[in-house]
Amino acid sequence: MSHLIKLEDYVSRYQSDLHRYPSQFTRMKKERWEFLKTEWERLQQADHTNIEQSQDEVLIEKEGSFFSQAVRKMKSWKAKRSQSNIEELDVEEEKEKMDPSLSLEQVKERFLQELFHSQLRWASSSLLEESSLHPRYKRDEVLRFFTQHLPDNFFVMYRPVFYIKKAPIELDIILITPNEVICVALLDGHEHSIFEASSERFWTEYIDQTKKKRISPLLSLSRMSGVIKPILEAEELSIPIRKVVLSPNGLIDGHLTGKKVEFIDQRNKADWHYKLAKNPSPIKHQQLKAAEVLLGYTHTMAFQRMENHET
């Protein structure tokens, strides 16, 4: 799960200490999942034990009243012995509200949803400030993909606003990996969209029997590399910059000669994601430095928090 270090022009706690928060978030994620998994397993075991006890009681009731009285006495003794544990258990259940009927896969989905909201909070608040998070990001499936399906050694800047020569410039998606910086231009489309690639200013999108012009994503890639490359060079950071056009729902038709751009669409998206997710390198010093430098050029709009506590 990657680190969302910048979202639009929101304040991010990664801006204050990029060396601290990645390891802190990774540790928090691991501890939270272990807690939820253990809690689920405990409830499953408790439910299984209750079923067995109920079956035993029914069987003994059939054997006669003497045994049924013994069972009632033993049950009362066990209840008194574990009263404090039960009270403590009630507190935990009230706090977590874990449903024992959930499958482990459903618990995992709940965990991922909870973690995604944490990522959004971390990318829109710091200890002292916060920004107004637009509700659309909670439903943004592309953002969810980049934050939840990439490894811990990736930093993500999602639609960041850079401040260059006293002017704000909004970019698309920047992935800062241990080995390179990947500029991603998103090409939204329908399930049946076919994009005809061109070196011109406009591409053509075909949807069933209709077609329309779309601004070339190559312009966005050129703008991103034009912003990022001089910043890195000024700090003497020699990091490769890769350009990607991503159409997660549509198809991209055509090949451009002389353009060092990778086209990712429905046909090769899974393979592209697999290669990214299998990056074995740990977070590197040069990667941290590049992320810090780029964050230093971003624009931030925030206001003072009413309550100064970390969430």
C-alpha cells in the first residue's frame, strides 16, 4: 500500500517529516490488520464454542434431570469465574463493533476501506492544519487503485499543484519509486472507448458509433516532465523519468514513433500493475530526497485545526 504524500493543494503531514511518516503509517497498517484479524478469530472461536455448548446441553437434558442440574451449576460457576473477562470483552466489542458473521474476506474489505480513509486524512491534514477534502476523493476508484494496490515503497502525488515562477500548475499523477519517477496522464473513458493516438494536439475517442475530440494526454506528460526534470536537476538528482498514458477502462489504438511514452489500457493494465507491485527495492535515500524536493515546490491551502491531535 503506497503513501499518498500529496493530494491537490491540500496540506499533508508527509510535508512536515517525510522520514518519519512512511514507517509510521506502515507500522499502523500492520498493527491494525493484526488486531482486526485476531478479533475476528476470537469471535469465530467464541461462536463455535457456544454452538458446541448448546449441543452438549441439549444432549444432557435428554439424559435426565440430574445431569441438567449439574450443567446449570457448572454454567453458573464458569460465569462467576470469568465475569471480569466478559465485561472487558463487551467493551472491546462495543468499540470495534465486529460482526461475527463476517467472513475474513469481508473483514479485509472493511480494513482496506478504513485504511483508505486514513490515507485521505493524512493527505489532507497535519498536526496543526487541515484542508477541506472534497467528497469525490472518497469515491475516486483511480485514487484508490494507486493508494491500495501499489507497494509500501511507492510515493504518490495525485493531481498535485506546483508553484512555479509564482504561478500554480496542476499536474496529473506522479509516482516516486525507489528507481524512477513515473508521470501518469490519466485518460478517462467508457468501457467501449477506443482512443486513436496521434502526435497532434487532439486525439479521437470512438464510442460505439460516435466520435469526439479529446485533448492529447501527451501535453500533460510534457508539462509534468517540464516541471519535474528541472527541479531534480537543480538538486543534482539523477533519476529516470518515465511517461505513461493510462486508460483503465478504454483501449488505445496506434503507435507513435519517436515518442518515449508507454500506453497502458485494458489489455495490459494487469501486467503493468503486476510489474509495479513486484518492485522489491526498499525506500531509498535518493527517492526520499526527490520526494522532499518535489513537495517543496507544491502549493498548499490549509487552515488552523480546531483540535490539535493526530488521527
